[in-house]
Amino acid sequence: MNIPCEYLEKISAVYPNISFEHLDFNQDGMVNDVVVVNHQIVCRFAKDDWGKKALSQEAKVLEVVRNYVELRVPHFEHLEEGFVSYTFIKGEPLSRNTLLKLTKTSQARIISQLAGFYQQLHSIPNEVLVNAGLSSSEVGRSREDWLKLYGQVQETLFPYLWRHQQTFIHELFAPVVTGELNLSYTPVLIDGDLAVYHILFDPLSESISGLIDFGTAGLGDPACDIAVLLSNYGESIVRRMQSDYPVLPDVINRARFWVGTLELQWALAGIKYNNRAVSLAHIGLAKDVQPVGTRIN
């Protein structure tokens, strides 16, 4: 574990009385390097200028979110350009397998927590978001963006794909090409990337102990957040959220399309940057998603 000296020097400057008894160093993220000190303090260092901008936006987001959601989220105790720190939130990643191995009662509790979080997040008044100076999420996509992606996929990925895979992609994008899929929405505050390792599970209480990393949060399409849930847990679980997230039928088709593109987006990035790890980023995620147009009963 080779933690850059400048990281440790920064931590020592911010916390002059700290002793480095135990250090966890995580470089997996594309935006930040993370040092967890003594299982108590999380220190995040932006990898580049875009990461610095993302940290600044995340700080604004969390100032708003804490006042409107019940689940615990980070509170930035120290913030400066390219560096933030906050108290460690205990928990394990909430994988699909972890969730499905629980009792029906515990599953229902967690599903209700997730749905309630998104209902609260997506219901924050627009004037609050405007007054906080929040910008659009980086994950936002227009119809033109999706059509451009479709062209890039055909140009770059099709030479490596078998015929049935190409057919799947044509069928996935067909509702966008024809205009059958309505891509219009009213912008709300979205997280944009609530991956399983951002959802912290407490195995003792069998409930969610907190949510971390709002680095892609901003104004956007709520279907993006539901797409991430589909990717994490599958539609059979997401459908169980409707009682606590009643607008699910209004966003599900956009979410189904969105989640179908995720592997393609990562594969394109992997080829573009010659990064095999990026190309493999979606191994192990749920495949339980209905076609666009399937009704929720």
C-alpha cells in the first residue's frame, strides 16, 4: 500500500493530533483516491481538475440533501479544493446476493428504505435546488446524445459483436430512433451513481446504515437513478418499491432503456482509453430487466 506522501501530509495538517494506526487506501474510483484513517475518518483526494469540480458540487448537494432525506449521508467536516474529509459511516456494500439472502421482512425494510430515499431526493423543491446553485448532473443525456451513442456503438463495438448481440442493440435503441420512447422529464435532484458499494448495509440491524459518494449528483432525469437500481438489483426487486416510490410507472421505460446502455457505454470507454478494467466494470450486475414497453401491473 503506497499512499502518496502528500496525502498523509495533508491529513496530518488537517488533523494534527491524529495517529496513523490503520490506513485503507482505495484507488478504484475514477474521480477520487480515498484514504480511510483508523476506520474513523474518510479522506478523499480529487484525481484531476474535473474531480475538484465534482467535490465542490457534491458539497453543495449534501448541504441540501441532509435536510430532506432520512438515511445518513456524509457531512463534510473539512472542505478545500481537491480534498474533503468526513466521519466514517460503518457498513458493507449492499449487493443483490446480500439482499436476496435476507428474510422477506428484512428485504421489505431495505427496499422501503431505498424507495423512500429516492422519493425524498426527487421531491426536493426546485426553488431549493436553484437557491443552492446546483448544476446539472454529469450523467445527463438528451435524445441527440443517445443517437450519437448508438452511432458510436455501431462503429466501434459492432466489429467485435456477434449477430444476435447486434440485434439486441438495434432493438434497444429502436424506441429512441422512432420516437416511441418519450424521453422528456422534469429535472429533479438525482444521485446518478448509487452503486452497491455506495449503499452501506448494517448486518446486525439488517438495514441500510448510510449512503455515500454523491459525486455525480445534480439536476437530471429521475429515470437515471432507477436505472442504477435496475442494474444493482433487477426489476423484480425494483417493482417492489412502487408503494414508496409511486412515480415508478412513469419512469420505468426510460430506466429500462438507460440500464440497457450501461454496458455499452463502459465498453466504449474501455476501448477508447485502452482500459480493460473499465470494459469489465459491469460484470456481476443484475440482468433482470423487462423490455421497454412492458407494463407494471
